[in-house]
Amino acid sequence: MGAEIILETEELTKEFAGFVAVSGVSLRIARGTIHALIGPNGAGKTTCFNLLTKFLKPTRGRIVYKGEDITTLAPAAVARLGLVRSFQISAVFPHLTALENVRVALQRQHGHSFDFWRSKSVLNRFNGRAHELLNDVGLSEFANTPAVEMAYGRKRALEIATTLALDPEMMLLDEPMAGMGHEDIDKVASLIKRISVKYTILMVEHNLNVVANLSDVITVLTRGQVLAQGNYAELSKDERVKEAYLGAGHD
């Protein structure tokens, strides 16, 4: 189709003591798209994410990011290349303000992980960019609010801001809508759509309304294997997908 492929896997396989969690998964993620990975519980989605971000070592197969084989790289090295993951459980410092959380991420990105021991004048050099990132995710008015006092949806937006602080080219979002009410889902979905103008996004998500509205391409996994791939309109008519997932009572 002529689209540039930013991330590709070839026959990616992960076995645990004889149990095959992921089997021969081949993915091609086009730059500038929102690509969803869906499937029933136990389909291998999170294992795939752990393989792509190098928290797990594949038993077999290959991972290529921006034309470079990253199969044997460490997680930190992959993150430095611009492939960054946001976890399913909100991972922010609860007693730091939104601004301080983003500033910590910026310090880490610039190789100054221990700058929090230094004077405020040194740390303040990150404030401008931190405010820009908070504005990008709609949290400007909460810059001085401790994360523990923020609503759940805003915490997830803050987590995305801290992920953006790492200057990614591609973001992997692990169930970004988990545990949210409808109002927060709508806000975070709008945020993901907005940032997708600048970033390639691969996400695991169970909410099929979100998947339908956001995704350019969807890959369906079942029993650790790729069952089907296409857009939502195509997959919603696929009888195999209906049987494996869409008709299984998920919403």
C-alpha cells in the first residue's frame, strides 16, 4: 500500500515451560497509524507487548523497528530508540504534582535522573517543556495538583504526558481505558486521537467502541496466533472473529 512500516515482527514466538503464549505472530505497523491489538483474555496480547518492549525475550522470531533488528536489545535501549510503552496500571508518582511528574520524565530523558536532589533553579529549566506537554494532554489547569488528587481519567492523561516526555516516535498503550467511566473514556479517546497526528500508536484495548472509533488497522489474536487483520468494518463481518471475540459478550 506504500505506507512506511515502522515496526515489524516475523514469526514472533514465546514459550513458557512448554506452554506457547505467542505463536508465529507477524505484525506490520504503518507509521502514523493507530493499530489495535484485540482478542479474548489469554490471547497473548500483553505477552506480545512485553516482547515488543523487550521485557520478555522471544523464544523464536525477529522484531524490527525503523529498519533495525531490536530482537536482542535491552528495554532501555529500545526506549531510547523511540519505542515507548505506557502500562495498563497508571504509573505516576501520586504525591508529586502533574508538573513535577512530567519534569521527572524529562529529567530522565535528558540523562539527569538524580536532578531532583539539586536546586530548583536547575530543575526549572524543564518547566517550559513540561507545561507544553501538560497542555497537549489537556491538563494545564492541573499543573500544580498532586496526582493523588486527580480523577482517574486525568491520571491516565498525565501518564500519557510522561510517556510523551520520553520523546517517542511510537507509543504502545496497554489498555488505556481500563477501569474508566464513560466520561473519562471519551476524554482519553479524544486525547489519543489528537496525539496520533504526531505519533504512531499500537494499543491493546478491550472496549470495542473505542477500537472501532480510533483504529486504522486491527489485528485479532486468539490462542497466541493472528486470527485476522483489517479495519473494524471488515472484521465485524468475519465469522471467525465473531466466534472468537466479537460475539463473546465483550463491550
